[in-house]
Amino acid sequence: MRYLDKINSPRDLKRLQMPQLPVVAEEIREFLVNSVSKTGGHLASNLGVVELTLALHYCLNSPDDKILWDVGHQSYPHKILTGRRDEFDTLRQFGGLSGFTKSTESPHDVFDVGHSSTSLSAAHGLAISRDLLGQRNKVVAVIGDGSLTSGLALEGLNNIGRSDTDLTVILNDNQMSISENVGALSRYLNDLRSAPSYINVKGAVRGFLQNIPIVGKGTGSFLEKTKTHLKYLLIPGVLFQELGFKYYGPVDGHNLEQLVGVMQNVKEIKGPVLVHVRTKKGMGYVPAERQPAKFHGIGPFDAATGAVKPAAKATYTDVFANKIVELGQANDKIVAITASMPTGCGLASFKKNFPHRFFDVGIAEGHAVTFAAGLAKGGLRPVVAIYSTFLQRAYDQILHDVCIQKLPVVFMLDRAGVVPGDGETHQGIFDLSYLTHMPNLTVLAPANAAEFGAMLDFAMHHNGPVAIRYPKDTASSFISSNPSPIRLGESETLVNGEKIAIIAVGSMVDAANLVCERLCADGYAPTLINPRFIKPLDIGMVTDLAKYSHIFTIEENVHAGGFGQSLHAALRNKGITTPRLHPFAIDDDFPPIGTRDELLALVGLDADSIYTKIAESVSHDEAI
């Protein structure tokens, strides 16, 4: 029997001897590859932290001691060691195990996460709470070097360092976020990694500096400056020391004996401590080591070869990837920006074709938007490609730095609507609500691949900010028999009918078309409208809706602030009060983990649910 089969809690792990831990590490890696190959999930990041996770649970007493995993996509070994090994066949499945830490899932999951760079601020709050309540437990935050590029992480470091509370930060330095890390902080960490002489001279330099005498006013001033300059040149981690941390490292993140020794020592140290641990993303599985970005978040694959079955149809992300290259070839003023997601957001080809016009700013969405505003002010046409859920983090920058100045920045909101696999933290169901109330911002949603390309053409020529939202899904090929060009504030009528009007936003047009076919079979003649523009609304369409006795809106967004509410307000402003308006949208909640089809059914946005409610509503009113 494997050692791993006997480990159902950190207490079981502590019964093992040090020489047995490397064997457990290999067993965890084998388990991860076999399990994730069936369910899909975050693999490379988890393979990289196996030894670190073992060391933390071997030295600490979770859940009394608090371990916070930044983002949480590297928490699979933690889940395995805390009693959830047998649930891994449900990973990222409907009703199953979350791909991130989730406090309702286990007391060992201290904080719910999914977005990056929250661990330091949350850990600081837990540490201060512990102190004020007179408790004595340890608090440890594990954050990657990619997450450290975020402003929130730097704010956390700054405040932890000056608080003098007992808190350990583990910097998991694998030189990656999802794609290759960028920026000055990444270069600084790379200097620490690549200069072993720093570590060798560390003790000698400190001794030398401490023994420099201070003689005379002028000499003393000179030698004090010399001390400072030598410290910055030769002592590793000086940045973190200046922020108030006791710095230890770099430490080999795959050497269990070294890791355990360091953790045993630092947990007795008072005040803020930062342990710099070097790991390798994808460690122990050759395909993931060679292509860590590909195996960051991956669907089911062949464990023996690492091969992934290619998608049968092009996704909206694929359509964007091809179109943005085409636009970039035609216009050398177009520049593309992403926040550490060049592959996920479809910008890998643009980067390859136009390396000097591509900018990956790291996990810094707020900076990405204001940077784009500066580029636009300078005469360029910036395209900012960020997932809907992550663009929430740049709300103020969109409003304050782009919309007020009416700058021609194009926001591409990938993963809008319900998002499969990642659960509550990644649902893109709020963007219509937080974008459409911003003055000067035009918001669109494509119903199919051809329309998506045409909307991009429109956006590149529009004199002001534009946002285009699209789902994580295959791109629809359904179009009307006579598609019209994209013009500002104009909708498209796909099916002409009477009495019943269905207005379906973007990704909901396919389902709405199926509903219309079933209603036609029932003897009704519904009208189907693709609004295209969520803002500004088509005023002609709004006025024309007065002739319908039933109006139904369908959108992948929450009710509050969504398209249905906007249309209702527009109808009221036009004095149109007689039609019955029924909005199909997502209730005031966070959809859980599931496939896209499962989630749409759960929130009542699948074709069957929509048809049933519309048929019941119409037949009820006719009976009256």
C-alpha cells in the first residue's frame, strides 16, 4: 500500500519519518497526473508545490494554524493531504470538488479564493485578529511570484511589513504566473535566483558591514552610504527587508529536508518573515515541465503522452485571435494589452506577429486599463483583452481614466456569462451591470462568429471606448437570412412575428432561436431580435415594442443592472406601459461549478426552461 493511501489528514502525515516524505511527494505527483488527466484542471502549478505543501503540513498544525493559498489553483496537494483525495474524481464537476480553496469544503481551506493576490491582505487580517483575541496560532500566506505583480499584493506587503505582527509569507517563485512573468519585480527575483554568489557572501557581507567603524563626521557619512550601497548590491532580498520582513532564501522548493528545516526555524521567529522558495512549474511530469502554460489549466488529456484532444469547433476566443491579427496587419496603430493571459485571451498570435505592439503587464488589471488610456491619449488604438471576472478589478480605471475622457480603448471581455469549471469566483455575469451605467461607453454582444468580427471592425473605427463581451464557448454560426451591417445603436430582427417579442442578448440568440421554433410549432408567431448594442439601446426597436403584448428578454447577466432592466426603463421613458415584460436573467447569486450546459440549466437559461416559462406565460394570459 502507498503511504498516500494512509494519509487522510495532516496528523497522519506527521507520523511519517523524514526519509519517507520524498516517496509521498512522488505518489502525490502520480495521483495528480492520473486524476487531472480525467477531469481536467490546474496541473502544472500543483506539481510545482508538492514538496512545499508537504513541508507546510509537516511543520504546522492545520487547521489551527492558518495556511492561505493565493489564487488557490495550486491547492490540490493541500486538498489531498487534508482528507479529500477520494473526491478528486469530482474535481471541477457539478456538485464536486472546487479547483480552488473553499471554506465550506473543509476547515483546512481558510479563505475562499479564485482571483490572485488576495492572500497577503487576508492573512494580515487573520494575524491581527489572532493578536487582538489573544490567540497563538501561526498564519502563513503562500503567494506566487506572478501574483506579486499585483498592486493589491504590494499593498499587503507594505502593511504587513510595518505592522510587526507574526506572519510568514512564502514566496513560491516558479518564474511563471499563467504565462511567463514580466516586469521589474520579476527581473529582481530572477537576479536573486541566478546569482548564487549572493547567498555565499551573505554572512560575510553582513559581518563586514557591522565592523566598519564610524570615524569623523565626513568619513562616517561616506561609510554609512557605503554600507547602504553594499547592502543593496550584495544582500539578497533587500527589497523585502526594507519593507520590514526578515528574508530567508532562496530555498530549493523541491528539497524536502531543506524546506522542513527552514519552516521549523521560521515558525519560531517573531514579526513578519518572507521565505523565498524556488520551484519548477510542472515538476515531475515532462509534458507539463516543457509546456507549463499549456498545463496551467487544461482539459482531460492522455496521461501517458500529455496529448490533448483538439477542439472540434472554433471558440469565440479563436475568432478574436484571428481577427485581431488581421486588424493589426491593416493598422499599425493597433496595440494589444493583457494581464498575464496572452494565450487564454487569444493574443499569442498577435504577440508573435507584432511583438513591439503587444504588452503583457502581469497580474495588474488596473494598470492595464490606465496604461491603455495613456496609449490612446498618445494616438494609438489599444485593445485590452481580459476575462470578464478579472476586469471587475479595474472598475475605477475604466470609469475614471477611459470613459470620462472618451478615449478609444476597446475592451474584449472573454468568459462573459456563466463560466464552466471554475465556480463562483470566475462567473462573468456582472459585466453588463458594471459597464452599462458608465457614460460614453458603448457595449456590444455578438450573436455569432461573423457578427463578432464585424463588431471588432466597428470598434476600431468608433470614436470612444467600446466593450465587447463573449462567452467561453464555441462560436455560433447561426445568422439571419439577410444580416445587416453593424451601425451604432441598431439592433437586428432575426425573425418577424406578432404579439410575442423575444430579445436575446449575444450568446442567448441560439437558445432563443430554438424557443422560437417550438413556439411556432405551437401556433404562435414570435419575433426574435438580436439587440447587438446593449448600450446604446436601439430607440427604434424600443418604440416598436409597443405593438407586442408579450416581451421577453434573455441575457447571461444578473437581473440587477442588466439588459432587461435597461429595456424596462427605456420603455417606461417612452411611455410604453402596456406590454408585459418578462426578463430571463440570473438571480442574485453566484453560480457554482459545472459545465456550461449544466449552469445554463441551473439558472433557467437553457432552451427548455425558457420555452416552458414563455409558453406558460402566454397561454395563461390568453386563458384570461
